[in-house]
Amino acid sequence: MATEAQGFAWETAATHQSVDLTEAECWTLLASQGTGRVAYQDNGRVLVFPVNYVVHDRAVYFRTAREGVLGGGLDYRNASFQIDEHDALRMDGWSVLLSGRASAVDDSELLTILWGRRMAEPWGGGQRDVFIGIEPALVTGRRVGMR
């Protein structure tokens, strides 16, 4: 029986294709969602947190607490942000990964714009009044599915 299951897995894998997304397609997908994951390294450990976000001028911004893990002045130089969507029944989906420098937003004009944008409230409790922005150095994406 294990041989049959193994054979099925190989047959299924052969019918899938993976296509790289253009940067423009990645930005369209980033703008279409509101929740993603931010990741960065802290003391040799990669930490990943779900965040609600907004896209503005080819950058991603999310709100966090000033005293929290993300807003506490950590070094975000090498941060990544990821979103995805999939359909398990159709066996397809896509993923977008943005990597670059992240920092707290302190420009008053940009803060006015960001506070004026419609976005979901952060899921974490407490006051979330610090915007963190990720200026991308690299934006990549991939779509996978049946042929």
C-alpha cells in the first residue's frame, strides 16, 4: 500500500507547475491583502509575527505597540514580509516575499498619510501607535498550481 501512495504523490507532483511572478504582480497582490507576516532575526533566532498592514508608495507599513517586541527599538535592518493564499482542494496558490530594511516611521507627513489610510485594527491588544515601514530591497513571488 505504501508503494501505491508513494506513486500517487509522484504523479501528482509531476502535474504541478511553478511560475515566478513579476514585481508588478507582487505589488498588486500585496495591495489586495490586509494581513501578512513580518519576520526578522533576534539574538540568532528568526521571529515571525502576523500583522495587519497597508501598502503605500511601494513600501509596507504596519502598526505596533511602542513597548512591544516589534516596536521596542530592535534592529530591523534585515526584515522580511510575506503574504500568501492557497486553495487546498484545487492544489494551487501563490506567495509574495518582500525583504528589506524596516524602521519606525518618524516623518510627520508620512504618518499623517498612514493614519488616514483605511486598514484593519491590529489583532494584538493595547495601544498600537507606532508605524513600522519596510522599504523593500527585493520583492519576489511565485504562483503554483496544476498544469
